[in-house]
Amino acid sequence: TNIRFMYIIIDVMGKNAAVLLPSVQKVLTELGENIKLARLRRGLSSELIAERAGISRATLVNVEKGSPSVAIGMYAAVLHALNGMDKDLALIAKDDEFGRKLQDLELITRKRAPKESGDY
């Protein structure tokens, strides 16, 4: 099968580090930029959002950069601190179009005429 992994784990000086595919890193970077733009549009300081999210300002900077080393829970906390934007996380993978197509392929069966029993 042709399976591509989203990331690999490497051991760097005793610490595990995720190395993402460029396309996955691009998604994280865009997410971070969108979070930063949402904060700036609202006129909210990084200090205030970090405090509301219960994280350090340095972690917020990493979120806004799209760092893969930041836990997804931190992204959710920041989105929540931006006046409830975390509710949009529930939409991720909600409609799994590709998964449904795969599932439908498994459900397709050949249609056959009913077997004749010989009883009329």
C-alpha cells in the first residue's frame, strides 16, 4: 500500500521531536497566522490572551507561529480565549467524505436475482 505518514519521531539529544511533512507544517503555520490575525482584529494583547488561556506568552508566540511542539490543547485554549472560537474545532473531520467513500466501497455488493426454489 502507498501510505504516507504525517510526521516521524526522531530522537534529538534524548528528546523526541516531531518532524512534519511540509504540507502539514503549512497547515499549522496558517492556523497560527489565523489565530494571530483574530487576536489583532479584536485588539487584544498577547499578554491578555495568554492569561485568559492559562499559558505563558512564549507559548502563545509558538501557537501563533504554528509550532508543532505545542500541544493541541494549547491551541484550543487560545481559540477559547478569543471569545469562544474553539467551538469551530468540533467541525474538523465532521464530514469525512473520503472515509464515507471507502466505507461505501465495502458496502457495494453484486446484485443477483433471487435463487429459484422450484416451489411454485
